Amino acid sequence: MTLDPTSTTTDDVPDEILRSIHIAARDETVFAIISEPGWFVNDGEYREHEITTDGDISHVVDPVHGTFEIRTLELDPPHRAVFQWLVGQSGSLEDAPVNTIEFTLVPEQDGVLLTVRETGFAGLSATAAERRRSYEDNAQGWREELAVARTLAEAVR
């Protein structure tokens, strides 16, 4: 996995997380995983979610973490999926600042490079401590979630 050291920063917290991982699987297989709203809501181990969708808004029910509202901004199979969410918080996307999560797939010799870019941390909260906590939680979380995507996709190969 790689971290982009040039990510945009504010005075107290970077605005984006950028992580990548190589996956030895077909791009269509990986896209089937990353295009599911909320696939990344877990603790490093994939769980089935109950998902209901109305237009571009999906309500994702995780058996451990509860219900999340996730907006699908773009699906470009098998290259790109873009979502918005409340950074692991429950509630309506209209009630608070949201982060944007962009997944991209680039073909490589024996698979694909999956990259996630989550932006919006600088505008999340009125306090620097809350922004920092959200950023650090998600920075660690994306390491786990990308590993989950790799495990799922490589099992299907």
C-alpha cells in the first residue's frame, strides 16, 4: 500500500487520505466489490449488509455498526466508483458535512491497482480534535478495508 505524501493539508489535519493496494484479480471482480455502497463499513472483515436504495441514496444496515446513508455519485464500470458519506456517522447526508470517497482501478500486469481517495476531513467538525480523530481512524481503516477487498477479490479469481 502507498500513501501520497503530497495530500492537501489544513493547519490541523490533512484533508485527504490516499491509499493503494495491488490485487491479483480481474478489474470486473474488484469493481463488483467496490461498487457496493458501504462495502467498507466493517472492522477489517467483510460482512453482508442490508441495502435499500432510493435514487442515488442507499441506506446500508451493518449488523454491528447500525445504519448509514451513502450517496452514489458515480459508477463507471470497471474503472471508478464515487460515494459520499458521513465518515462513519449515522444520520442524513443533508444534516452535516460529508466526505467523498473515490475508488479507482488501474490495470497492472497480473491484476489491478485499487486506489481509494477520501476527501473532506478539513470541513468535518468545528474542533481540530474531532477532525484529527476522524482522519486518523479512517487512515487506519482504509488499510484494513483495502486488505478486505483484496482478500475477497483474490478468493474469486
